[in-house]
Amino acid sequence: MRIHIVTDRFTVGGGIEHIYQLVKGIKGIDFAVFAEPGNAAGKFAELDNVEIFPGGYDPGYVLAGKPDLVHIHHLRPLFFFFKRTASAPGIPIIFTAHGLHIHKYEFSGRFSDKIKYTLRFFLEKMILKKPDKVIAVSKEDQRFLQEKYRLKNTTYLTNGIDFTGVRAIRQSKEELRKELNFPAGAFLFVTVARFDFQKGYDILLKAISLIKDRLAQADREVRFLFVGGGSEFDRMKEYSRELSVSQYISFLGERDDVYKIVKAADLFLLSSRWEGLPIVLLETGLLKTPVLATDTYGNREILAGGNGILCRNEDPADLAEKIAQVLSGKFDLEQCARKLYLEVENNYNLPKMLAGLEELYRSFQL
């Protein structure tokens, strides 16, 4: 069986990593991966069952190798693929919806975004009817696709993660703090996310400002570690100064030792306005670090049932109160971390995802 995988660009990040784990883990299938050029194409060089085509995702280019099935992982090439409805006659098309980015227009309240939401809604509803199968990576996304878009071609198959890299971090929290030069006795909050509107750093900074007097009077040092880069990085640094909270925050930028930083922390924070299925929460669960996150798409599916602490979405006051309650010892953080670990280990492992995906692929064989 030959399967052509299509995404937008060979760029380092979660999307390419997901595809890499997919083609590496499913044996007995020949893969080709199509995307525009980027800095991650070389990642696949070690795999003998994969060909790389960094020439884009034109349908004629993708279909020239006569695949048995095409699996698309990004909305842009999906739209491009179906501009001509007869572009892939007789070849099954699967699309994985890695989160529903239409949600970004739900939060600003601007009239222009309401128009964008409406336009995107009808465009996505039309396009997503065309693949033979649409994979939703969360149950909430599947319900949205079925109830809002009235799709009958959906299936649920959550992402799974490779536990190897996470479990390779064997040092204790104390050892990691010494290695990373973090204060040994401080209560460390950590956030790992892009600096953009979706991730809600503005909400988190406002929450910190609401309890800065309590932080100053706390019986131990409190630090917030912000890991990541993005379009709003400089603006959020400036905003922290405007709110007079920069003394509590370390802007660490993009790092290649994220697992160590998360394991060294006392609590992971995620203030996103929406998510698809946040892989960072799964990784945090395996590292046995407890989580406080906004009650929104994606987050609540992973953290429901006491797997973590949820605060109201886009509500700095409630987030501030939850942070203060964490510091006062109101929550059993060890139990939250233990429950999240078991949730991830049982339901979000890579072999389970690969088995489900291979079964779906094989179901299209003649």
C-alpha cells in the first residue's frame, strides 16, 4: 500500500513531528510526504519507507505517483486539492483536523471577526464534506463537526505521543533546578506556548498583576517561567513592565530543554483561549507536573475528572484566584499529577494512535 501524506510546509514543529512519528511507526506501508520547502525535510532521511517531495502540494504533483490513498494534514492544501472537485477521481482522501482554528474568531468580539467567522464557517463546511473521512483529534471537535457542520464523514482518533523523550529525563526536580540555575526553594510556575492571541499570555499577565501584592508577601519566592517565542513576545515583555510584574517573570524564549524545565516546575499553566488537543498537556502529564488551565476546547477534555485544575476562560480574576489557591495549598497537586499521568499513559500513547490509523488506512484497500 502506498500513501501520500500532504501538509503545508516542512517546518520544525508539532505538525511535522506528528507526521514523522506516523510514517516511522507504521510498518509495511510505503509513504511519500509532500509539502513546500522548509527546515525539517531532512528529519525523514533515516527512514527507508518514506520519500520526500518538497515541491508543494499541487494535486497533479501529489497524484503523479499513483497513491492508494492521500492523507492531508492542513486546511490550506485540502482547500487547494478540492478547488477542482474532480482532482482526485477514484482515490480516497483523508483529512486530519488538528484543531479547529475557526474558534479564533469567537473571542475578540469585533464585528469584523464575526464576518470572518461566518465566511470561514461556510467555507469549511463546504470543503470538509469532500474528503472520504475527516479525523477529529478530540471528541469535542468531532461533536462540533457533526453538529455545526452536519458532517457525516467524521471519525475520532486522538493523537498519541512518543513517551521515549519524556521518560529519558531521569533527574529529580531538585537536580534539574540546580542544572538549570533555577531557585531551589521557589514555587515555580511554567508556561510553554507560542506568544500569540490564542495562547492568552495577556490573560495570564493580567491575572498575575491582580495578585502581585500577595506574591510580594508570600512566605517563599514565586516565579513564572515563560517558554516560547512568537509574534507577541516583545509586546508581552513590555506589557509585564506596564503591569509592574516583570520581577516575577523569566522570559526564557525558545528552548531545546523544555522537558527539563517542565519537570523542574511545581505547576504548569496554560491560559489558551482555545486548543485542539494540546500535546504540551500530554507531555506535562507524563512528566508528573500538575496543571492549571483554562476551561476551553481541548484543555477540558484532557483535564476533566480531576486530572487538573480548570479556571474560567478569558477571566483573569478567576485565574488569579486559582493561582493564589494553588500557593495556599488548597489543591492536592500530587493527586492531580498522578491522575493526569494515568490518563495520558492509558489513552494518548503512540502505539494506540498508530494502530487506529493503520486500521483506517487498511479499510480503504480494495
